[in-house]
Amino acid sequence: MHIQHHPLPCTSLGTERTLTSLHFGRRGARPKVYIQASLHADELPGMLVAHHLRGLLTALEDQGRLLGEVVLVPVANPIGLAQRIDHRPLGRFELATSENFNRHYPDLAEVAWQRVGAALGSDPDANVRRVREAVLAWLEEQRPGTELQGLRLQLLRLAADADVVLDLHCDFEAVLHLYSETACWPALEPLAAWLGAQTVLVADYGAGGQPFDEQLSGLWSQLRARLAAAGRHDVPLPQACASTTVELRGEADVDHALAAQDAQAIVRYLHHLGVTQGNGDEPPPALRCAATPLAGTELLRAPHPGVIVFVAPVGSRLAPGAHVADIVDPLSDQVTALTTQHGGVLYARARERYAWAGMEVAKVAGPQPIRRGPLLSA
């Protein structure tokens, strides 16, 4: 294992933060997998999974069984990790700008199109190399002016040439679930099976906000779209990066047994990809769910303020009209039942038990699209 420390731009006199990356295998070996944890810094299960992964990957490397390259960033957001107000962690938004740490990543497809779009030809492998070289060169040329810009650029520098990217997050209270671009799902299906995902949400590029994982997979899907729009249908360009956000259950699910289980599942996936040499080919188990459209997620919101009383646990498979929660106003004695109109899997719900009017209380994954426009929250 090789450890690298990447200083971030200084925001204030006398202060400096550092991003740390752990590198396993030979640099430039294929496949390359990039794994980061807790980009939303108050989502901690991924850090513990990274701890267990570090031990597994070190052992594989020591045994000579690491054939590809793995880059592991156990703490992807040192900025947000240090943010705390009134004893509460605030790791989703940067306090200085109110920007989400997992939004506003640069459009790498536009970069590649401008730099090498005209040079792409009939050799798919050569096209992949050209695109990766162009994007990495552009990233190295950038000079960030702020700490947040520096963090975003450094994460992309580590991940932009990866074949697979796993961005480890969690929700408030949730079952294990994945978000991915539709084009990536075939490559990620074995991972979902080994992790035991109970919901998989897919969408075409443009779900909203330019999150980290989508900009990496979207580099390829959007570049193909640009080639098609230009009438260059004879230029082959593979989906050279499969990226996904892995939601490791809920914020309170920081547990050695769960983390070890998830780390083992990821190592099995690495063996499936050919990154590691295993003791035999182990087929993935049956999927626990089918992939459903992100646009099929029904958001249940509180119609008025009050105490939230959940009736259905996370992971419940709900029929249309099923009772999910009550909103109780103890001043007026009003009790409002929140029900799902379309049905599906209750995959995430609020951690807090007090709702303000309009608050998002629960998410239900359904099989049919029911929403349009931006699909991701702030």
C-alpha cells in the first residue's frame, strides 16, 4: 500500500487541510477501481467499511493476489468532517458557500469533446485512452481558488480514469440501496447482488446538480450522445466507467459486523471484475430487487407540522394506499395519515421525529416513472 497526502488550498491564514488516498496494486494496472467514503461527511458507515476494506486489500496485496489497481479514500471530505454547530455535525453542505459537497462537479464530457472530440476514430481502446488522457490533463491544469474547489478537483484527479467508481454514502434511516446511471447498471448488477441491495434506482444522465458519480459515468454516456448528435455513429466509445452511489443503510448503522459484511461483498465484486485473484469463481447471489427508475420514487411530505410516528419499517414492500406514518399535531389534536399513492419499497425515511410543513418524511421506490425534472434533493 502506498499512502498519498494531497494538501487542499488554504482558506484562512494558518490553516490547511489534507485529503489522504490509499493506493493498492501497481499504478496503471487494469481494471482500476476507485472507492471513496463519506463525501457527505456526517454519513459515517462508509468510513468504517473503508477501514475493513483497507485490511482486506492489504492482505490481498501481501499475498500477490491484487492484479489491478484500487484507490481508496477513507475520508473524502475533511472540510465537512470538521463542521459542527451546537454539537451537531453539518457534513452535507459547506458552511462558507452553502453548497452541497456532492454537487457542482465539472462537466468532463464537455472537456473531452472540446479537447479530443474531433480526434476520436475507429479504435475503441484508443478512444478511451485519448479521452482519459485529455480529462486528466485538464484536471491537472486547473488551479482551484478555494478549499472546496480544491477538494472537488482532487477527488476527480484520483477517480477520472477508473473503470469502476464506488461512492459510499448513507441515508437517514434506510435499507442498503444504490443510485446509478442507467448505462452503468449491467456492470454494477453483481455488486448490488453481493451487497444485498433492497433498492436500486437508475436514471439517465441529468438527474440534477452534477453529483460526483454522475460526472464520471456521464463523461462516456454524454460523449457518445455528442458523437451521435454530430452524426458520427461509426465512432465506438464504450461505457468506460461504471459509477454508483452506494447508500450503506442509515446514519446510525455504524457497526463492525455490517461493515465487515459490506467490505467482503466489495472484495467479491473486485474479484468478479478481475481486480483481485480469488480462490475460485463465486457467482453472485440472486438479486433481492429489480432496478427501478429514480423518477419512480414517491416522496411523502408532511402536510402540516407535528410529531412523526412511523407505522411501516424501512424495507417494507407497500401496496398503493398503504399507511406509512402519522403526523400528530398535539395542539389541534389533528392526526394525518401519510399513505403511498403508488406503492413500492419504503427504502428511506427521516431520522428526526418532528416534521415541519412540507418536510420530506419518506421515500418509496416504485416501478413506474411518476416525476420529472431534477430528481435529486439539494
